Amino acid sequence: MQPLSSLLLVALAASHAAVAIAAPNCLSDVIVARGLERRGLERRSSWSYEGASGVEHWGQFSTTCDVGEHQSPVDFETDELAIQSKPDLKWSQVVNPFTFINNGHTVQMQLNQSALFSTQADNRQYAVQQLHFHSPSEHRVHSKYFDLEAHFVHASADGKLNVIGVLFEVSEKPNPWIDLFIDSLPANVNVSTYLSGLDMSIIINHLKDTDYYSYSGSLTTPPCTEGILWMVARKALPISVKQLLKFREVMPFNSRPAQANADLGEHDDHHGSPSASAADSKPGYAPAAGATQKWDDKSLYSSAGFKAGFAMLFSVAFMAALI
Ligand SMILES: [Zn+2]
């Protein structure tokens, strides 16, 4: 970070010097105005999870986010959505070398390894493209949020997308699959780390063991494209507090609130009323709050495992402070 900020400072100083030499007043005003314009454009082209470019304003990036009737994520309020037929996973036990990218919205593994990972569902063959994470979860079950959700994004030859969602819930035990890569999370935005491979057997066994909620939905980020076949594993996997906190160190709060979805018999009652939106009732969602209140831990973490883990971490931190 430091060399980059130093470079920026040097660049800023150089541009100010150039402006001062050329024309100290009017030209610098124009440059400032153009700078504001540029920043304005940036604001309009870059979505986020809070403030003026937050989830309530994603319609400015794509109208589908506002008016779509098959949006994701959803709250699975009924078990009727559960299907017994499982996706036919043809996944290799081990992933070949790949890059792990921090794009500012999430951390994402580029797994474009169609020869190794394909899924048969919906009478189509889907090849895996990438895997990324959200915290807290985007999908809910009977209004309950989970602590982390992984999205395995697949594409078919005719351009249809299938996303397999895996939910994680805080437990006293670390997750052995997450342990394989947790120390390689890309910490800085637009910087990648490189992994020489990853054993997927734990996740594969889980996906073969569970059944799924399945529905037709959308991307959960702009442009909120619809026609996505969602399959969310019903059985959650454990994650330790320590592992969860490592994800949260490197990615922002990145969970879109539950949406109305006609496929689930719900109609467009969440749109057009930002003040009464689902976002307001979402635990941990604090769009107007400062960065330090971005995670509402009290409401978000309710499991006994988290409380025990947090108490332990707090005690250790407290003792470390005393020493
Ligand atoms: Zn996602």
C-alpha cells in the first residue's frame, strides 16, 4: 500500500505543479470540474452495497435489478421448493492451478476448467467458471441468514447459467476445505494470489450428500440478469469464527437482501419503496452507518458456536492487551 500511496502523492503533486505553471485559476477550476465529472461517472458505473450506489440504487446500473420479477437471492420459506434430484456433478477431486482474485466486491477463484468440472442439470451440461463468496449469506431459509455463502457459477454451451450455492454456519470446528486456502485469500483489491491446486473432495462429497432448493432466479449483483438456474444446498457446512473473520477482513459486506420472485409465488412487493425494503429488516445491514458499524455482529451472529468462539477471541485479545 505504501509505495502505491507514495506514487499517487507524487503524481498528484506533479499534476498540481503543472497546473500552477500553466494557469493557476481557471484551468485548475476546469480540471477540478472534470475530476468531479469523472468521479460522478465512476459513481454511476460502479455499484456497491451501501450509500448512493448501494442495493436500493442498482436500478441505475441495470433496470432489471429494479423491475425484474425473477430476482435473487430469495428467502426459502417453504420446503416445497426442495428437490430430491441432485445435480450430476462430474467434478475432479483436485483443481488445477488457478488465480484467486479480490475484485473489491468479493474474493473469486477463476476455475475455468470445464474438462474437470461439469454439472448435468436441467438437461444441460454446465461447465464451472468461477467460485466466489458472500458474507452474510444471500439466501435465507425460513428467514434465517447463514454466515457465509459460496457460489459455484457454471455456464452451458448455449449461454445459460447455473449457480450452486453452499451455505456455511459458524461452528466451533474449522472447515477443513476452507483451511486449504484461507491463508491465500487475496487481501488487496485488484490483486490476485495464485494457488497451485485445491482438493475439492470435501465439497464434492457434501454436494453429493445434500438435496437442494431449486428455482429460476438472477445474478445477485448488477446487471441482475435473469434466467439463472439456482440450486442451493439445503445442508449447511461448518465454518469457524476465525475463518469467517479472515473472509471479512478481505471483502466488504456483500449480501443483497432477499427479493420477490414470481417463481416462488411472490410478486413485486419489495420494489419501489426503499424505506420499507427488505434491506432495512436485514440483520447486519446498515447502509447509512459508518464503516465500523458495517457488520452488526450482535444481530448477525446468534449461534452458540459463534458466541463461544467470540468470547474466546475477546478473552485472548484482552489478555494480549494486558501483556
Ligand atoms: Zn454470488
